[in-house]
Amino acid sequence: MALLIRNGEIVTSSDRYQADLYCEKETISQIGKNLQVPAGTQVIDAAGKYVFPGFIDPHVHIYLPFMGTFAKDTYSTASKAALIGGTTTFIDMCVASRDEEPASAFATWQSQSVGKSACDYTYHMGVSRFDEKIERQLRALVNEGMASFKVFLAYKGAFGIHDDELFKTLRLAKELGVITCAHCENETLISELQQKLLTEGKIGPEWHHESRPPQVEADGVHHLCTFAEMHDAVVYIVHLSCQEALHQALAARSRGVRVSIETLIQYLLLDKSWAEKPNFEGAKYVMSPPLRDAKNQEIFWKALQSRLIDTVATDHCPFDFATQKTMGSDNFTKIPNGIPALEDRVNLLFTYGVKTGKIDLNRFVDIASTQAAKLFGLFPKKGTIQIGSDADLVIYAPDSPSVISATTQSVNNDYSGFEGFPLAGRPEFVTVRGEIAVADFKFTGVYGRGQLLRREPSHF
Ligand code: URP
Ligand code: ZN
Ligand code: ZN
């Protein structure tokens, strides 16, 4: 059914203006004042509300076999959580382990997602091994629209890639014009430091940070950027967490390396003291790279507003406290890594970024939607409000306070890393290609309506 959104304040990464939006056949077909529309058109009155393009989370783990267990969400629970929080598209990491192949990983991820998601999604294709067969499969998958790769410099033996394979992956990425996302940490340093700490009897979650200090991440970033430079390949550093790593990425950028930078909402609002909570509570806050010293947060907010950092994602990866985080109760290296945030990223960024004046509204849209669309081949179908774009829209109530709680979240987990955090605003209505999926703050979407988005290579 056609939809009119009237009287809202439209906010994109570059503009702010009052106008009506008319959506037909899944896309935005008119933008203007006092639009006259056919009788029977569904109408949302957005007076006093912002109208944002649907938000995009470029780094989530929905289906993920990892560290001896599985991330807890399904495409149904995750897409509901995403939509309630204003995210209308997410990009999952489709990661084969080292003994698997990308084609079979793609089939597995499809078996988890098709018919289940209420919002649109796509995959970064993990490369955890590289040989001729895998190269053929990657070429075929890029042809099918999976136009981005993901490599891990950490997690050797699971997803981690060897240096000669990294070299060949980036060469292929350059040839095909795809961007390569990378988890940057020096694996050798991590395993040596982990062994040292365990030998000293340092087994609790509070030691996770000491096993992966900032230098370990900075070294990983330098390593990736050096390899990218050899091919003039385009790279995207996922979950950058600290000033030391930021300096390495910016140094590479200043010498011409084509590198984009993602940070996470967790690093902006939580610090390493959360992982030091007593009674193993800190395990809820174990992720990699680890939560850092609080001094990094101000630096990162400024880097976001000044466009040094490109995107804010979540690396959403829920593991419950009761049965999964406790797998590491006597050894922090066995705590499944991850802090979920898909449902809350947009509201947290709005509350603690926009409302506090750390970022402006346009930049908020940019870092949480538009930049991801541009980097990953979704723009202007996604990531903006213009005629012809998908009618993925967030009608946002800026003064609608709430408090985050695991008891009310849609994410399938027994805790929230942001428990008790007050929120200033939230999405009142959300549309997915013109259909209302959140109304009056409640999920009304349709599981299975979400589509796999096919993307063209665009980084030659
Ligand atoms: O701790 C994290 N980040 N868990 C998810 C896997 C990854 O490294 O992205
Ligand atoms: Zn990672
Ligand atoms: Zn991740």
C-alpha cells in the first residue's frame, strides 16, 4: 500500500528540511510540501519527529559458530531487534572456518536467513584460507553480489588467515574491485600473552585486556595497511578501539593507503573497568579488541565528528551469561567474545552523541547509515532519502525517554551490556521498503520479508 509521511523534519547526511515523503512500490517517489496523494493512502503524521534514512549496521554476527558455541540470535530475533532500534539493513559476516570453503559457508548462512529476516541484509564473505578453489568460489560469490571480503588477522586456527593468503586475498580484492574488512590484532602476541597470564594464575575476565593491549591492535592495523599498500587495495578496519590503532590507520591513510575505519558503540560508551567487575560479571564485557581505557572515548567522538573515523557499528555478537560466558569461568581465553548492541546502537548514538553535542545530526546519519551504504555498494538504494531510494525510513521521536533492560529487549540474550542506560529518543515508526515494520514503538514487521541485498563491486 502507498504511504505518506507528512510534516516530518527530514535529516540526511547532508541536509535538514521540512517535507512530506510519498512512497509507492517499495521506493520513495515524491518529496515535497503538502503533497496531494490518492485516497486510501496510509498516512503517518511525523510532526515534531525526525525522518531519517533507515540505519545500516555494517558489522554484525547473527549466525556464528565461534569458540565452541553459537551466537544466540536468529535472523528473526535479530531483525526484530534491529528494526525496533531503527536499523533496517545489517551486514552479517559469512565466515567459513579454515577447514571450510566460502561456497559452503554461503549456503549455510542462506539456510539460516532465507525466509526468516524482517529486514534486509547482506554478507561480507569471510576468507580464512586462500587457494585456487577458494579463489574460484570467491569470484563466483562476488558475481552473485557478495561484493566485500572479511579477513581476521587474529583467531588463527579458526578464522585467521596466513600472511601469504592475506597477500593473495588483497590482490584478488583489488582486481575485482571489492573492499576487504579486517579484524586487526597480532595473533602471535595474543597467544604468547595469554599463556604468560594463565601461567601466572591470572585467569579472570579482567586479564582479557592485558592479553590484547593497544600495541597488539596497532601492530595489526599497521600490518594490514602495509599489505593493502602493496596492491593499492581498499581496506576497512573493523572494530577499531584505541588511539594507538587509530594513529596507525591515519598514518597509512596519510601516505595514500585507501583505508576506512569503523568503531563500535561499545568503545564509545563502555571502558575496560566494565570487564573488571567482580564475581565473573566482567565476562559479559569480554570482546576483542577489548574495551579500552576511558581516555580513548573523547578522542573517538572527536574523530567521528571530524570524519577521521567513518562508521559506528556494533559487532553484535550475543552469548548468554548463564551457559556461554561461563565456559571461561576458570580461563578467560575461553570466554566467548562479544557484546550485543544491535537493538541499541542508534538510540545510544543519538542520546550520548547528538544530545550531548558531540556529533551533529547530519554526521549521526552519516556514520550510522550513509557511509556504510557508500562503502559497501548499497548507496543510494540505502543510506539516504531521495527519489528512487528504498523507502527504508525511521520516524524518530527525539524526546521519548526509556531505559535499556535485558527484560524488555528483543535480542535473544539474558543480559544487556547497556543495562540501565537511559535513552532520550527512539524510533516511533520504521518502514522496510515502504511497509511499516515498527508502529507506535512496537514491532509489526513480517519475518521473511527481508531480502538478501546483492551489491556491485565499486572500489577499483
Ligand atoms: O569479540 C568479538 N568482536 N566477537 C565477535 C567476533 C569478532 O571478532 O568480530
Ligand atoms: Zn573481529
Ligand atoms: Zn565481528
